[in-house]
Amino acid sequence: MGFRVIKTAIAAFMAVLIADWCRLPGPTSAGLLAILGVDVTRKRSIRTISARFFASVVGLLFASVLFHFLGFHYWVLGVYILTAFPVIVRAGFKEGIVTGSVVVFRVFSGGEMDLHVILVQIALLLIGLGSAMVVNLAYMPAADPQMLRIRKRIDELFSRIFQEFAATLRNPDEVWAGKELIEADKAVLGGIEAAKRSLENQVIHPNEGWSVYFYMRKTQLDSIQHMMHLVSQVYQKMPHAEMVSELFDQLSRDVLTESYTGRTEKLLADVQEEFKRMELPDTREEFEMRSAILQLCRELEMYLKIAKKDKAPSPISDRPQSTNES
């Protein structure tokens, strides 16, 4: 928000100076239009400024007809809104309704409408919205450092979640509030929004790597929530749970690394083979818990497959390392 205020001040100052240098009446109107034109991303700026300009032109055309035939009366403004707004929306310039209204109301305050007035208003539009466009396109804050911080936060939270899973499987009496899951969900959603803003700022050759990463984490988080439900069904100490806890210990370390090594995947395969060699359960309770553990392993396998889709198989790969191990 602070950076946007600075951009707005620069755009408004630039617009007023240019309008004054061109000796246009009401140069501060160009500053107001510049304020309305400043936006948060480059692509959105191009889209909204175009809509504001064309909506204002359409509004001026309607106003010129209405003011010429009906005069400058307050009730004519109501007629303008009833007739012009639907046309502007239907034309696809809905985002420019406010800007167009500012221009029309300024003309109404002047009390006259002719070709010269229309040309002056169009010139102010070009200067004001043009200044906003220049400032918007000139510089946007780099998003990568912000998203790197979000990614690091998500990876740390995932690591802590897996540590808690391991502790609970070793000791079912362990109490975990689960606040890391809530924090991870907020961080992932924040990352998705930051990635969208970054993509909107890339007018040429957009890179969707960050969007892919955060959506991958969102899918994995859904899987983690299912794992938590399965872990809660293991309410007694047992060798199978101890073996799976080692998986989560390994995963809690792997999720913090920069490349895919397959350590967790290999360990999971070994554990699944070991399960096949173990004796069948003797009681219904043991059967239910082992069933939950087996489902937990399958869910963990799906989790790892999701990560593997978007990562290089080894540190020596030529592919850019945009995501972490798991």
C-alpha cells in the first residue's frame, strides 16, 4: 500500500504538470484522473485504464447529446445515469463508469458543451490516465523475494506438521492443537495471491512457476489434512506406527531441501514391503489401526507423486529448481 501511494503521488504530480504546461483549463482534473488510473499490476493497469478511457468517451458522447437538447439541469444527470451506464456496461467498460462520471460531472459544472470542451476533456483523460499508465508500467516491486519468504514459511510449517505426525504415531497420547495446519493454509492462499499479482505484472513472457508451486502446495495440504484424520485413528502404540513415524521424520527434513532425492519415496517402498512380511492382525482393534496406517502410507505416496510432477529428479538436472523436495 505504501508503494502504491508513492506511485499515485508521482502520477498525479506528473499529470498536473503536463496539463498545466499544455495550458489546459483545470489541470488538477488530470491529477484526479491519474489517481483513479494507478493500479496494482501492469496487466490490470492496461485493462482498467483502457476501460476508463473508452467509458469516459462514451459518457461524453451521451452527455453532449443530453446537455445540448435538455440543458444543464440536475435531473438531466439522472437521465444520463439511466441511459449511459447500461450502454457502458454492455460495451465492456464497466470499470470505467466512475472515471466517466467524474468527467461528465465536471463538464456539467462548467455549464457548456461544445467540440472544444469535448477535446479538452479528452486531452485531460489522455494526460491523466497516460501518466498513470507510464508510472504503472515503469516499475513494479519485485515479487520473487516476497514469494521466497512465503515458500520458506510454508516449508517450515509442513516440516513441523510432519514432526507432529511422527510424534503422535510414536505416542498416541501426544496432544497436538493443529495450529500449523491453519497457518499453512493461510500462507498457501497468500502465496497463490502473490503469484497471481506477479503474473499480472509480467506483460511479456509470463512465468507461471510460482503459481504451479503454490497450487501444488494447496493440493498437498488437502492430502495432509486427510493424513491427520488417519493418524488420529491410531490410538495405540504398535510397530507399524513406529515404522511410519520414521517416514514422517525423514519427510520433515526432506521438505526443507532444495532438490528431489527420493529418500522418502525409497523409505516408503521399504516400509510397505516390510508390512507384507509381517503377521496378520489378531484383534479387530489392531486390524482397524493397521488399516488406517496402510491408508496413511497410500496417502503419503500420493503426496509424494504430486511433488514429483513439478520437480527435477536430481540436483544435477538442467531444470530450474522452483520447488522444494516434497
